[in-house]
Amino acid sequence: MPFEHPPYLVYADEKGNVFEDRSLYAVGRSGWEALPVPDDQWIALPEGGSLYHLPGRRAIGIDVQTGQMRLCKKGWAVAAFLPPAHTGFYLAAYETAPQAPLLPLFCYTATGWWKGKFYVPAMRIEQDIRQECGGFDHRKVKIGVHEKLKAYAHNRLVRHLAENCALTYFCPAARNYFLGRWECPVPVSPACNANCIGCISFQPEEVSIPSTQDRLNFKPTAEEIAEYTVPHLQEAPYPIVSFGQGCEGEPLLMWRTIRDAIRLIRSQTDRGCINLNTNGSKPDAVKALCEAGLNSIRVSMNSARKEIYHAYYRPRHYRFEDVVKSLITVKEAGGWTSINYFVFPGMTDQSAEFEALCKLIETTGLDMIQWRNFNIDPDWYLKEVQVEDTSQAMGMKKLLEQVHAQFPDLKFGYYNPPMERIKGNFETDFAHA
């Protein structure tokens, strides 16, 4: 443990300046509950992490003198945004005023201060460095953008990835593409068959928060896709091309285009991994993609419980059972299966959720869980899925330990693995090569 007692609580003024309050120790939040954070779960805020002040929210801490929980009456609560490859164990603890604004679509991890450093309750779940903040030289990204736009002057997808993703939103996947390495994004669908509460590319006008990025507004052709992905697979180290990105709807609505693109790609190269990030809503389409040459799938879900899944995704013309069948379909075809599991302390580590997750793993033969922090206002989420009691949570650290103990061959991570890892050398820190 790096300190003699828990980190001190921090708060922010209206301008976002952050201060410590030495009369209070920082605590965390699990679901609706404010709880002390175990000493061994604090780590220094990793490079690339950010801090947010939370308007209309008073931080909760433990009084240094009495040991009792109370509100910090100074300023607003503060939360941390964890950089990729890290999974949070506790949310920021606060009390929300009735007129507090809805929080934007980011994760809100607890944080505290001790001897010149911010601390967060979290762990590094993945050693791959592909989205490390320090690994991007924006000057080189812009050079890559210039070269690719010149090489693919008429390709709408390359232009979208350049102007919208890499240069406007600083998307790590798009920036890596223009740096000629690792995982290359392939957005393909302007439409979706779910109505997720926390959709990052479309929010209805009546919701007071904006989408974090604009959605793709055209339908690319198979030829446009193959034109820039084939050279990437042929030339990049540890190459992956991934259909399904944050700047689009559901790629399975464009499954015929994806199928044709995979056939075009595989007619020119057998190198690298072709991956699909999806909601898994169309198992028959998934089967057709596997037959065309799809190597891996990552299915996003907020819960392994049908009722919680439906309450968040609000699916149109598909059911949770279809999601499960898509995972089984890929496994039967010999492919790699992951879930993009939205981590929400107090919900993800519920006993009922653990049981449902174990059933999902057993039913599908799942290969990997990507433990990704849920980007959503915690109060909003719990109210929208209508969960009032979160007292049965076991703690995220214990959950990870129990899942690993029960399924020792199941991989934990944060990113889609390349073929080199899928084929057996999974623990290799390939991104350093």
C-alpha cells in the first residue's frame, strides 16, 4: 500500500480546479451504495487518465475524525476517466441534487489524492499498448492522413476515418490505421436495430447530452472497404480489420456488404484477422460471414441477464437469445468469441449477474471477456433499467477472481486479439514489436 491511510477526498470549484479536503477520506460507489475502498485496490491514476468535476453533485467521504460518512460541502464531486486497458472497481461517490444536469457519456471512477498523486480503484486488465496515450505522435498521424488521402483519393471511408475520426475525435483505432499498425477500423452502417440508452453515436433531441461522435452517414461499398484494408492486412504488424465502430450503427444491418468485402479481402490476402464488433442480433447473418472468412466476433452487452440487457439495449426485431446464438455460431465455425462487457460496479458484480455470466460462458464456450468501463451517468442508468437494490454486489475484484477461478482458460483483456494471439501466444505483449 503506497499510503498510511486512504487517499483524501477531492472536490472541484465551478471552473474545474481540483482541491483536496483533508477532513475527509475518499470512498467509492457500488450501484447506489457508498462504500470504503479496500486499501489494496487503489492505484495511481494511469497516464492518459482525465478528471471531471460533476456539477450539482456533492462528494461523499469518510470523516477523518469520526470515521462516519458525510457530504463534502465544498464545491462539486470529482471523478476520473480511466484510459484504455484499465478496469475500474468503484464509481465516484456523491449525492445528486434534484436539478443536477445529466452527465455526458464517460465513465466516472472514484478518485482521491495522496502526496502529489491522484489515485483510483482500478487495475490494468490488458498489457497491450495499442491505445496508450504516449504512443501517438499527432504530427506522424497527420502525415499518415495526408499519405492515405492521396493514395485513396476517392475512397469515402478513408476520408471519413481521416477527417471525422482521426483528426476530429482523435479515435485511437483510426489514428493507428494512419500510423500503419495493428487494428484498422471499418465503419459500415449508418443505421441500428437497437435503441441503447447510452448510444455514443445517436442521442434523441429530448435527451440533454450530446453523442460523443457523429454517426457514419453513407453506405460504403465492398470495393471501398477492400481497397484500403487489404494493404493494411498485408503490411501492418499484427494486423486486424474490424467492422463495427463507435461512429456507426449496427454492422449486421449491412451484412451482405461485409460478406462481399470479406470475400474480396480474402481473395487477395490470407494474412491477419477479420473481426466484427456487433450486438450479435442476426445469427444467420453471422453464419454467412463466418462462411465468407470472418475470424472473430466481439459482442457488446451491458448484462448477461436478459431483463437488464433488454432494458438498456431496447432491441428492435431481435432478442437476447439471438445474441447468445451468434456467439455459439462463431464458435461452431471455429472462430474466436469475445464479449465487450460494460463494467458497472454494483451491477456487473451482483450475485445474480455472476450466475448469468457463468451460464453464458458455459453455453457459448466463450474465449474472452473484454472488461470495459461503462460510459454513462450512473444515476441515469440505474433509473432507466429500473434497479433500486444494489446491495448484493460482491465487489469487482472478487468477481474477476471468481470468474477466473471457475473458467481458468477464459482470457481477460480490453482489445480484440490478432491472429498471433488467437493461435496460442496470447500473453505476448505484441504491440511492442
